[in-house]
Amino acid sequence: MRGIEGEQVLLRIILSESQTLNRQPLYQRIVDLLRAEGLAGATVLKGLAGFGHDRRMHTAVIEVVA
């Protein structure tokens, strides 16, 4: 396991889940590119709820199966 040394930078990219490039999810293309470039790591997170500058709440539809 290699360690991370020196100054680090956090890059946060916010995308819509529906964004694609050549029919592949854009987030997947970005993660593949970062891995190929040798970055220390990358994580994809799905936001369930949040709000932006307009203060309007945005939520993901969560379906509960009983």
C-alpha cells in the first residue's frame, strides 16, 4: 500500500446521474480517466437530498418496497 505524501488537493465535481458521454455515465468516464492518470483515489457519491443557492430542497425519489 502506498502512502500519500505532500500537499493534496480535493476536487469535487457535481453531475446529474443522467449525464452521459457516448452512452456511458459521465461519472464512470471521469473515474476511469482519474485512475488511468494515477490519482490516489476517487469516490462517487449519490446525493439523496440537498439544496442550492435558491434554497429550494431537491430530493432523490426513494421507493420503499414492503
